Amino acid sequence: MARDPIDEHLGARIRMHRIMLHLSQRTLAGALGMSLQQVRQYEDGAGRISASELCAIASARRGAGIFLCRRAANAARSGNQKVADD
């Protein structure tokens, strides 16, 4: 099955930010509670990233891109299932 260009682009962006922060794949995997292989698949664009995993990655990257997930995280904490649009 062919890789999706969006998955490849997102994986490349995750890799770029991880490297900019001087984090190893192993360190990122440990911070996220996932396997090293899973991080590699995401960065290679071979694995699809769920919205919750994307938020966790953004948080592990010291908040870079956390604006994508802030409202969802706040809603989850408050038990609100609906997140209003901006």
C-alpha cells in the first residue's frame, strides 16, 4: 500500500522538531509511552498518527504546535465532549 503524502509530511515535521530539540527517537518514544518502532514508523510516514497521539507528540515537543490540541485537552479534562470552533 502506498504511503499517504500527508502522513509523510507530518512525519517529516515531527522528525524536524525532534531533532531541533535534540531529542532522540528513543527519548521521544519513552516520553510518549510508545515503542521506538512506532516513532520510527510515524516519522517515516508509514504509520498513521491519531489525533490523541499527535497532541501527545506536540506536548512532548515542549508545546510546539500545542495550539492544535489545547481546546481538545481542556474539553477532555472538563468532561465536555463537544469542542467549539474558533
